[in-house]
Amino acid sequence: MRKIGNIKLELSDWLYNAGVVGIANILESSGDVVKKTGNIIEFKEEALENFEEKYFKYFIDKYRSFTSWQRIVSFECEIDNLKECPLNDASLKRINDYIEYAKDRLKKNSFKSAYIIINNDNVDILKEEKKLKKIKKGKNQDFKDIMPDVIEQLNNIKFIIDYLKKDGVKKIILAKNIIYDVIDKFWSGVSFLNTSNNTKNMYDNFKEYFIDNTSTYLNEDKTKYKYKCFSCDSPISKLSKPASYDLTWINKMGVDMSRKTSHFWNFYGDSFICPICNLVYSCIPAGFTVIRDKGIFINENSSMEDIIKVNNTSIDNNTSFEELEDKSYLMIANSLKQSEVERSSKEIDNIQIIKLDNSNNRRPYTFNVLSKNKLKVIINHRKTLNVLIKGTFKNSSNEYINIYREVIGRLYNNKNQFDIINDLLVLNLNGKFNRLGYVKSIIKINNDFIGGIMGKQGVYYKDIDKIQQLGYDLKEVYKNKKADNKMNGICYRLLNALKTKNQNRFMDTILNAYMYAGKQIPVILLDSLKGDNKLQTVGYAFILGLQGENGKLSLCKEEKANE
């Protein structure tokens, strides 16, 4: 009897890594032991038993709240209340909106194919769907007049919900939801996503195509195999199924070697993978986190522990893709220690951020690179960034803008933050934004960015507090002279000068302000003439003080914790 061995998978390129993270997520969510050592995961072959059940269970557990099945059955909690409470326009609209949604979904092709797989002779759900009819209230009718129709429709709804909640029905319909909501965004054309298998059991399809062939391969004597797996270099016997597989089934990734041999040396296609790697690639959707046709994967490949951790982002039905991005970026910062970034003996590779947009047929995947220097900035200010997530402001189009998203987006695109700093200070002058502590945080984050990533163009971080205090002190002088009404005009002129990087106009305004105050211009302000970035950093810190923020008192706890 053959001894059961272990399967080892090693990190490689981003696509394979997504599959490795996916298979680890699936196994760990089912209670299987997955050993992580460096860039390798290891698990026993016996973990592949019932893997098809584990596969779908993982997706169902993670994405159930996003499915149409969940939206249909969740109406159950309202039925009793609607029967017992007085009916009104709002509750009638709620019932009719639900009936419209349920009728539409229950007639979808994915649901129809699920009914065939379920094969229940006792219930024809399509006949039950026809019984669902919107309730009409005539002009001369009271709500009590239509109550019998309401009760009838609520009973019809309850019957359908009870049927959908049966274990065998729930298992198949939820799997269908997951297949078309998540899995087919990444691969298609094989197993349960082959059109010929549309009305066959997806659990059986997955087992036959991925698991059975993997198990057979693990039991084979491979000593005489002459070919090598394109992904893991394992031996394979021949370049055809079921001994090996091409990658044409991976959406927008694989090359059809029967038609596109020109991609390969001497027109000979050899990019075939072994059955184990074929299984790994089927788990790519479990490595990504997907929300409504968009997904994200963080290729943080410094270790298996880290790459699994940073991609373990919790979501619910109220999570937007933008919020998912916010959480994912913070997961990167929180997973790394400052010492790991700065330690010269341990170089951290650039981290890829892969985003999927399934609506973009030509280029569904986009890539951002999070460099080591960007990581330093994020880690230095991770607590402050976490606070900025709650910050919003209204732009000129009356749209609410998330401050964190604006700041982090500029970081990843190698852009400074001066434009948003200027906008927020102008909004403050107009009485439309009062969270100047956020502005202070952005100035410090930006100063770290331009001082590290863009070269030595930053200002010593403690000087930012001093410069802000100088602005506050000047404001107090004007206040004592009963001339604080001049402050807004001074601030506007300074902001316009900084926006256009006009040093002369900036210094003329500063000179006139200090002459009126009867004070000498501090040397630290004159130093700002040494470069555009220093001018803007110093200038915005100074204006922050002019607008009423005391440099010694305004530093938030989160900012202090970072220093």
C-alpha cells in the first residue's frame, strides 16, 4: 500500500501565487493543516479528499451575503411582520419590489440549470414563480381590501423560500451563484464551466476534472517521464490531457497552442502544466477577494505567511470595492514591522497590487507596484492613515470625497499631496471643512514622501510644528491689533502663490504681513526658498497656523504614536 505523502507548493509569479493562496484558504477554512515555511506551503495528500466540497463551501461562506439566493431568502424575516402589522404604501412597495426581483432571478438560466441538477419531481419552482404577482391597490380601495391578496402572495413567497432553504437545493443554487458571481471571472471553458456541463452537478464536474486526475498523477511512477511542468518543473508523461494541461482556460492569460504556435520557439508549444498545478490554478478565485465584478490580490511574496495574511480581508454585503482596497492596503502595512523594512540584510521585494475589472474585456487586470520606499511611508504613518479613512470632504461638484483614498492613491502613483492640501485649506477658509488635523497629517505624510521617495526635498519633521506655530503666533498678533479680518485675504494670497509655485509672490505676502505686525521674518521661512517642494511644505504648514491651528497642541494622538 502506497504511503500517503505531502504536497508542497512554492511561491512563483502572481497568477500562480493567487492559486496557492486560494488553495491554502480553502483547506484552512475546512480545518485541514497547512504548514507554512518560508515561501512554501505543505499539506497531506489526504486533504484532497472531498476537496470539491471544500472548494464550494469556501466561496459560499465568503460570498453568501452577495448572492441572489441570500437576497431572496432574507425576505423571510419580514413576512410575519407584514402579515401582522398594518399595511401602508411603503410596505406594499417593499413586497412588490421583492416580487419583481424574485421573479426575475428565479427565471435566470443559472437558476433553471440548477433546477435540472436538483431534479425534484415534487416541486416545479418555475410554476411557483408564476404564482408571484405584484399587488395592485385601486384608487377607491383601502389597504384592508387588498389584505387577502397580500396574505396570498406572502404565502407564495414563504413556500419558495422554504424550498430554496432545503439543504440539497441551497447547496446547488448557491454554487451556481458563486460560479457566475466569482469563479467565471477568472477561468472558463472546462469542468463545470464547459457549456456541455451546464446541467450537470458542478461538484462532480470539479472532482472529475481536477481532483481525480491529480490523485492519479500523485500515484504514478514518474521516473521515466521526459517532459517538465511549465509552472513547477515536475515531470509529466506527455503534452496532452489528462497527463498535462494548457492554460487556455485561464481568462485573458492562456495561449491556445493549437492556433497560436507562433508564440513559441520553433512553433512548438510547450507551456503545459501538471495536474497539481492545474488544480492550483483552479483556486485563483479563492486567492482574490471579489466584489461585484472587481477583485484584488496583493502579491506580497516575502513569505507564505505574509501573502496569505495580507489577502485575508473580511467583507460583507455593504463593503464597496473602494473600501476593500482601503482595507487591503492597511493589511500590507500592518503585516510588516518597521525593522523588516529598514533592515538592510533583508530586502523586501516590490509588492504587486493586482486589480481585476471584469467589465474591461481587453485588459481585465491592472498592476500597481508598492515599492520599498512607499512601504516606509505607509508604515511610518499607518495609524494616521487608518484615522484618515473616516475623513471626507465635498468637492466643487458636491460629491463626497474620501481623504484616505485620495492620499493613498497619490502615494501609489508617485504624486505629491500638495493639490489636496491646498483644496482642503481653501475649503476651510470658505467654512466648508474644519478638520485641520487631517491637513496636518497629510502635510507630514507628504513631507516623508518627498523627502524619501523624491530625494532630499523634505523638511525636518519637527520644523513643521515650529512653522505652524509661527503662523499661529502671527495670527495672534493680528488678533491683538484687532486686524484679524485681514487674515483670510493673506491666506488666499499665500495659497494662490503656493498653488502656482510663485516664490516671489509668496515672500512678498509674508514680508508685508510681518511688516504690518512689526516683526522680523523668521529665518526658517527664508529657508523655504531652497526648492519648490520645501516652499510648499513650509508654506502650507505656516497657513495651517494662520487658520487657527496651534502647532504645539494640534498633533493628534495617532500622529504622536508614529514618531
